[in-house]
Amino acid sequence: MSDVYMLDILSVSEEYIVPKLNESILKNRTHYYRDERWYLDDSPEIIELDPDKGGIEVPDILLCNEFVFFSDKLKCILENCGVDYIHYKKITISDEVFGIEEVFYLACIPRIDCVDFERSSISNKEEYDYNDGIVPFYNINKPVIIPENCGRYEIFRILGSDCGRIYVLDGLYRKLSSANITGIGFRKVKE
């Protein structure tokens, strides 16, 4: 049985850059959040830094308004590890004042069905008729993830959960934790 880790995105800090999200990105928030990649526009974009937030340090992962951005370095590491199922949109974050021009990728991370609902801590659980084709979004406080149900997905979000937490399986965790990635930490998920 494989261990599961939750990503702690540390880039929500005063020292790291904060992108100023434009309308074309914000209008797709729900599609990124729910992993509805077929609705997304792949056209590269250039955005500025938010002048009222953050600092000038550039991490390898950014979290901004529930959007997750991977640096080119992190994207390459994931691809070299065989992770080919994340949908990316190239974003250049630029600021003339600080002389910053960094390439990031807005990441649409798959949501997969891998939770043991009977052993997980869930609030506001409602009964749904799955035959209607509606997948409910539960507030899963403490998920119990079944690694065997993850298939080939080593980095993922939980289908049926209203939270944006990102999880990784043990093999990918080991590779990422030894890759000198900034702005990220890991917490082991306990059963």
C-alpha cells in the first residue's frame, strides 16, 4: 500500500510573487477547479504581478485564487516522471519595475474517484441519485484515500470534494522532495 501526501503550497507568502489575474483567466475558474479541461482556452498569455501583494521571490509553485501555477522547472520534472495527464496553459508573468519575466503553467489537475467515503470525515453529506449524472461536491474534511484506486494518477485532486487540495502518491513524493523545489511542502495523509 502506497502512502499519500498532501501538497502544502507555501507560496501564499509575502516574499513570493503574486500574479494579477486577468478576466480571461478568471472566467475559467470553475473549469480549472472542476477539471473541465475541454472548455479551456490553451492560448498563452502574459500577465503582470499584482502591485499590492507579495514580494519578488519566484517559487516553483504558486497558488492564487484557487488557481495553481507550476514553474517550467516543476512542469519538466513532472513530465520526466511520466506525469502526462495535467492540462497546462502557458502564462508569462512579467513586471518591468522588478525586471521579472517568468514562465509558469496554469495547471488543470485531474480529479479522481479514490476516496473511501465510509472512513472519511465528511460534513454536509447529502444523498444523490448518481443515475441523474450529477456528481456532488462534498466538504471532505479528512479524506481517506485508497491508493489502489488512483490508477496511473500520482498527482491529483479528489473527485466529489469541494476543496482544492492536491495529493501525490509516495513514488512521486520521493522524486519531488529530492528535486529542490521551492514554495512547496508535503504532509503525509493519515488514515
